[in-house]
Amino acid sequence: MKLVRYGEVNAEKPGLIDSGGTLRDLSDHISDIDGSVLGNATIDRLSELTPENLPVVKGAPRLGACVGSVGKLICIGLNFHEHAKETGNPVPEHPIVFMKATSAINGPFDDVVLPRGSQHSDWEIELGVVIGERAKYVDAADALAHVAGYCVVNDISERFYQTKLTGQWTKGKSCDTFGPLGPWLVTADEIADPQNLAMTMDVNGERMQTGNTNDMIFSVREIIAHLSGLMTLYPGDVIATGTPPGVGSGKKPEAVFLRAGDRMAGSVEGLGKQEQVVVSDPF
């Protein structure tokens, strides 16, 4: 299933995309697409519905972030061999873990707002993993049983904040609107192998990132096992699993960063495409 949240900010409704691409309303069956409904039992119940019997959502409403009320947005840094190479960093011995503030979460087609004075904001196309079943001390072999589904994430990063301000990467990762999720949450049964998904990012129509999740240093299974040994993962938590090469800060001979008016278009195979326009902060 392709689950979506649609409508105005902070008033999104649950829906799904049927096989013909039509948006259908799920409000009679669930109140939102969040941790309360992402367990196996509810996903199985929703999968038994006949989409054609659900009400059609007319028009072209805004799509919100595909997961609501996210408890944790956990990110993995330098998790692609080729991205580590382009940054000049060694391959990590263990997953590099940082948090992205949930207030950064944004709709997949909403504007991305540059922080006041930002000169070093960058793009990062990533595979998002959405937890459906509580995970604590999970073995890698059993890890995918705890996944509700997958989505596209753009882990937008202000590199000066990330690397030059004293403190952790979280500073450069958590700016408002710097975490678009979606357009859809695709349930795990539709993704045969999360370690073989093509990924792309275009900026102003130019291909910047081309990669595949088969280049991950730590697989989705390994990431979940590692994280669940550090903290309990709850339904509705989202993990951004790292980015392939081609980020702006890695461009040679000179880095390239986002400016107001730029357009980003990122995709992950089977999970759809999201697009954003970059704007200046009006405040």
C-alpha cells in the first residue's frame, strides 16, 4: 500500500493511493498515519480493504509528511561507501548516529526555507525506514519484521551549522523544513529488498546524486539492530539511512549550495518522488 497524509498543515487526513494513482480517503478506518496504526495488525486490516470502495479525494490537495506525530527522527551519517570517499572520511567502524529535530519535518512538496543568513545549505536524498513494531535488542536477522514501510527523505543540511558551530551535527540538520518525508509511506510488503533501490537527486534539473542502497556500509537490518541496542524504537519512529555521493559540499573544484529559487527533486525507487522550492526565511 501507498499510504499518504493530505490536507492543510497540522490538519492532515489519512489516505492511500490506489493502483490507478487515485487518492482515496481512509478517515472512516483510521484517524491518522502514525505510530498508533503502523503495527502489523492494523496494516494487515487496511490491506484487506478494497481501495475502489473508499471515497475519492477530489482536487489536488497538499500532501503532508507521510508519517504523523513522529517520536524520533534518527539519522545515519556517512553510510555510503562512495559518499564517505567524496567527503574524505574513512569508512566508519560503527554507524554514525545523530538526531534531527522532529520540528524539521516537512511535506514532500512544501517549500524549504533557508535559515536567516544561510550560505551552506545542502541536499541529501535518503531512504527512510518507518518503524511499525516496538524494537528493543533486535537481532539483524529479525530486524525487518519491525518495519512498517519505507519513504523518501531529503536530509537537508546547513553545513556551516553542522561542522563549524561548536557542538553536534544536530545543529545543521534541524532547521525548520529541513526534513521532507514522502510523498508516500510504502508498506514493507511492497519492497522486496531495501538494499537494492536506486536513488536520485536533481537540483534545477541537473542530476546531482545517483546511487543505490546496495552501496550502504551498514544495511537497514544492521542499523535497526544497532539502534535497538541503544534505545527502544517505537512505532512511528523514522530512520534516515544515509545518502549516496553527489552532495553539494562534495562538488569539485568548488562546493555548490542551495539558494532561494532553487528546485530539488529527489526519488527512491518504488517510493515516489518529492520536489521542493527553496525560499528565503520571511521572518
